[in-house]
Amino acid sequence: MITSFEDKLTEEVFHGVNSHEVRKKLQGFLVKAAERKLDLLNTVGNLEELKAIPSHQPDSPLRDGQDKYSIPIQGDLRLAFEWNQGNASKVEIK
């Protein structure tokens, strides 16, 4: 389950808010892809469930060295998060 977001944009995408910031950063098809990845992350109970889906294998650490897992959305766009006690926290779209 997602317990916190790193930024407002990611939280808006998760809640389906189509704000100016969301439209500015993500094209329509990327918003839908990000929503699917956020929903997936919100439903998994552990990292093993997430690793079982080949296209969603989290890798650690992320390129920026922030000790976060990540899920590719498309191209260089990724969903980064920390994993603590069965929950995703500090979730962000990078």
C-alpha cells in the first residue's frame, strides 16, 4: 500500500486529478500508464509480488543514488519509491 508521496504531482496522478501540472509534465498516454503503475504498487503486499511481474521488476538503487526502488513507466520515466514494512512510501514520478 502507498503510505506517502514525495510530491504533489504524483499524488494528483494517483487520485486521478488532471491538473495543469500533471498535463504539463505528462502526456495523456503517460498519465494512464503512471496511474496503472501506481494502482499496481498500491495493491501489492510485498516486493516478491511485484518482482513476479516481469515488466515491473524493481531495481535498486535508482540512478540518482537515493536508495529507492523503481518501476519503469515508459522510456526514462520511472515510478520511484521506498519500501518499508510492506508499504511504499515517498512515491514519486521521475
